[in-house]
Amino acid sequence: MRRIERQLVDEYRESINAALGLLSEKNLAEVRRLAELPDAVRGYEGVKLVTVERYRADKARILRELQENADPESTGAGRRS
């Protein structure tokens, strides 16, 4: 369980860094929801494992939505070299 908890810290940092790179006024609420997701990871052993899976699924969904709805300017996709 401790190993998973340590992984979650790294996953959280990575997801927040990715979201901050896509942050805009339009998606502020979604980025905030992403930042608050770890609050739902609670419980002991089996219960916590279920909440970890839910956290990871929600995190992946929110990040995917942020990337799909990102302004091309913020992602670099619209830039020319």
C-alpha cells in the first residue's frame, strides 16, 4: 500500500504539471477538479484500492478532456517553426 501511495504523489505532480500547461480561463474548473481528486482517496487496504482506481480513471478522463479541448496555441500545435 505504501508503494501505491508514493506512486500517487508522483502521478499527482505529473498530472498537475500537464494541466497547468493547458490552463486557460475556459478550463479552470476542470483543472480545479483534477487538483481536488486526491481528496477522494481514502480508506484502508481494499477500500483505498477502489478509490485509487476511481482516482486514476477520473484523472485520465479529465486530462484527456483538457487535451482534446486545448487551445492549439497553448499546446504548441498551432505554432510554426
